[in-house]
Amino acid sequence: MVLTTRNLIVAPYSDYQTELHDIIQNLHNEGLGYRKIAVWLNENGYKTTTGKRFFNTHVFSILKKKRLRDERLNQEVGVEYGNFSLEFIERKLINSI
């Protein structure tokens, strides 16, 4: 049996992560570059999820990872069944004192 699936064990974004992404996405859509977005976030008191200052690389990474995450979660899942066999083995744990 062959099953194909995306990784379903994906931790949900926290409210803060979602807020950061939405702010960054809006600023990027308005035409700001990654460096200017990082400066804006720092000037307005935002910190990374680890409590540090923002740099342009953080901004780029947040946008990229969210896009890749959404693509993976929205991907069609294919299922293919093939020849397979099942073998059941009985195992017992014996405690001897």
C-alpha cells in the first residue's frame, strides 16, 4: 500500500505570529522593501518571536515561510493503493521477579 500525504503535524501560528505576518504583508504590498519594513517594526516596538530586533532577513523569512507553508497545506493529496500484505505478530511482555 502506498499513501502520499503532506505533513499534517503542523503547529498553528500564534496570534502574534499571525499579526506580524499580516503587518509585514500589508507593508510589503504598499511597496516597502524588507529593510524598511524591519526599521518600521523596530520603531513601532515589535520584536521577533524570540524577542530580538528585526532585520531585513527576518522580514523576508516570515513572508517566505508563510507562503511555503500555505502551499504545502493547500496541496492536493494523492492516494495510490498497490499490492501489499499484512503480518500480525503477537508480542507479550513477561515480567519475572
